[in-house]
Amino acid sequence: MSERILIIEDDADVAAFEKVILERAGYEVRIASTGSAGLEAEPAFKPAVVLLDVELPDISGLDVCTSLANSSDAFILMVSAHSSENDVLKGLGLGADDYIRKPFSPNELVARVQSFLRRRERSRKTEQEGRLQTGGATMVRDFHTLENSGKSVTLTALEFRLLWYLAENVGKLLTRAQILERVWNDVSGVPTRVVDVHVAALRKKLNEVAATLNISSVRGIGYRLDER
């Protein structure tokens, strides 16, 4: 059975465009033109991914995001043309997994959805004994190493925790605040610049083992680990 995608979008042309793209990629798609209709449709339809427009006619997309995050296992991809950086940060903080700005290409939309589904599959297969595979590379918790194609590099404790967190959420945009809270257990006393420094160090070590991974930066927001 194909994966299901729920589109919550009041612009009929945009919704139809998204539906055609995703159906061509092999997904089953349903459209809801209001936030309330989307919330009503989600429990029965059980989508793997929800494309959620931030600007809806009846309910704020951010409020819809909160409700979905509390009641659904679906990945939430916020879709917006005019939202400010603050709205994006709010959405991510409320439970959205990523965002995409209009206009976007068909390939970009499909890639985001595929990234979510790969992440879910990886989570199911992750070994609990302390090994995590991503982008063909393997992280080994006992030795704080990253291994790929016979090459190995040792990570510091913080580098390892940071990469593990990114790898658990591959394809998801993580804010600096989320990273500080999870990796450093702090959101107030540690300067956000510390995250940037450790990301720069990780990028070098990924190159050392030729891992097919890229840590993408999103200006003013945070980072996302992508498989190349």
C-alpha cells in the first residue's frame, strides 16, 4: 500500500499542483482546504506526512501544527510563501519537522517527503546496542567513531552527541535552541556560536571518511543533516 500524504491548503491551484506531484511519485493524496477540515480528516486517513500551509482561512497553521504534533505520528512539513523567520521558528518549536517556501520545484517537494520516510525507516532499524547508520556511514557509540568504506575517524564526546542527534533526525531542520537543549542540555548559558564551531569540525571529519552526508545550514535558524 502506498504511503499517504495529507495536504492542508486553501489555495486550490497550489493544492492541485502538490497533489499531482505527489501522486506521480506514487503516494496516495488527500486535500483539506481548511485547518478544521484537515484536523478532522487526519485521524481516519492516517497520513505519513502532512503538508501544512501556514496561512489558512479559519485556523492558524501554527495552531493546526500544535494539534497534529500532539495527536498524530505524521511528519509535518510547513508550506509558506510569506511567513517570517519567527513563524518558522515557532512552527519548528511546536512540532513541525521542516518547512518549504513557495515557490518550490516538484523535485524539492518529493525529496523532502522521501527524506521523512527514510528517517522513519531508519528509526525502525536503528540498533539499540549503540550503532547508527546514516548515509552509508556507521556511528559506533562505544568508541565514539564514525566509520565508512574502511575509513574511521574519532569524534569528541560533544561531536558524537551532535552528529548522533542530527543523524536521528536526518532531513529535519533543527534550530540552534533545539540542538543546545538536546546536546548541551542548555538553552540559555551556552552561546549559539558554539553549535556553529562544532558543526564546522564535524564537516571536516565527515570529509575525512568520505561520508555521503552534508550538514546544511539555514541562515538564522539552524542545521539539517542531508544524505548526498
